[in-house]
Amino acid sequence: MATLWLESRLVVPTRNKAGPFLFATVILNECVLLFLRWTAFFACMHFNKILPLFVTPLGLSLLFIAAGLWLGEKRRGRWLVSSALGMLTLCSIPVISDQLLRLLEDRTPQLSMEQCPKADAVVILGGITGNKQRNPELLDWNDAVDRFEHGVALYLVGKAPVIIFTSGGDTPGTGAEGLHLKHAAIAHGVPSSAILQTVGSQNTEAEATNVSDLASRAGIHSILLVTSANHMPRAMLLFASTGLKVTAFPVDYQTKFGEKYRVEDFLPDAEALGRSQRAVRELIGLVYYTFRR
């Protein structure tokens, strides 16, 4: 609606306008209209990624601080700023970020290679690589590289005859992530004929849909789903709804296990804030898809 209102306010040139001015006005109008339409399209495509930013600890804190500064010296304004600082401090403490992540990681039992049953395919969810534009010849792995390593290991020990890589679409100048992962898997001893990949998956829901479509064409009925432990509850919810028989194989655990907390684990830390952000986003996504389905 906002886009339509802005479009209605644009100048519409008439025949009475001078030639150069008419030409400039038409060009300006077209540029503004194109910008508005692309902005609206982008917002719709990424709405599910943008909205959670405003309800995570950092997003909420910034909103509280902005509201508090706007209210000024009023008691309510000081309370908002104090609440924001308190929220940031608490979510930056490693012990608290660990507890938030445990709400997700402990929902799915961890399996060893021996405990894992056999299936028709291993599905390795994307989001494993970082910025590949610096050197397209080399993969820049991020913290989720465990997905690739354990997923390929499941294939190599004979748990499934096929690997499916999901891909979030092309990155300019590099190609799809799934294609890069395919080349990496071949280098680890996986034959090209045993690798399938999806394209155009912008989020986990799209990954589930694309994998389901690919599986139906390939005669695949059961999968071993490999993704980060904190992402697994939401991924299992979405993949199970496709009708596939799904076995969860969580990896990339980020919380302490069997270790005692140290003094520094009770002090604010930037990495802990990042883990809290991730946990809250996953919890929001899990609640959203649970109620939507």
C-alpha cells in the first residue's frame, strides 16, 4: 500500500511541459518507480529474515534505546534505556547464551555413526561457506563446516548411497554453494554420480520443499538430515511435514558439554551475544512454524 501511495504522488508530465523538462521528469519517474517496486519485492522475499531482527536482544535493545532517547528525561525513557542495557548485558554472558542454545540443541538426541540408521540419502543443509568472492578457487568455510564433514562421512561409511546438497542460490561471480560443495565432496572421494543438489533455496522452508521435490523424482523416501544442532528442531519440523521419513543427525554443537564454567563465562562477551541472537532467532522461527502448521 505504501508503494502504491508513493507512486500516486509522483509527477505525471503533461504535453504542456517543455521538451527537456518533460524528458527529465519521465526518466526520474521511471527510476523512482523501478526503485520502489524492487524495494517492495526485496522486502517481501526477505520479510521472514528481516522481521526477527526487531525481536532479538540486539534489535529490541536498539529500539528501547531509541524510544528512551526520544522520550528524553522522562522516567519512562530512562527505564527503557536501562532495560536495553540490562538485556544486552545479560545476553552477552556466556552462561546465559549457553542456556538459550541448550533449549534448541537438547531437543534432538545426538547420534554416533554406529547408531545412525541407513537411509536413501544424506541431506546436508547449506549455509556452510562464507565469502567466496575473494578467491573463487578456494572455499571459505564458516563455523557450520561440521555439516559437510559429518554428512560426507555418513556417505563414506555406507549409511546412504546418495548425498543431497541444498543451495541458497548463486553468489555473484562464484556460482551456487551446492556446486562448490559438490566439488569439495568429490575431492573427499564421493563419486559425482552419487551427488544431487537443489538450487534457489532462500530459507529452510524452501530447502525442505526443494529436497522433497528432488526426492520424489529420484525415488528417495528416507533421508538423514544433517545440520547444526541449534537449527535442527526447526529443520526437522519443516522436513517432516514433506512426507519424507527423516532421521536427524545434529552436528556443530556450540554449548559446553561436561566442562565446568570458568570465571570469564560469567562476564559479558561479544561472541556470547551472537550466540544469544542465534538462539532467539531459532526459537522465534520454531514457534512460528509450529503454530503455522
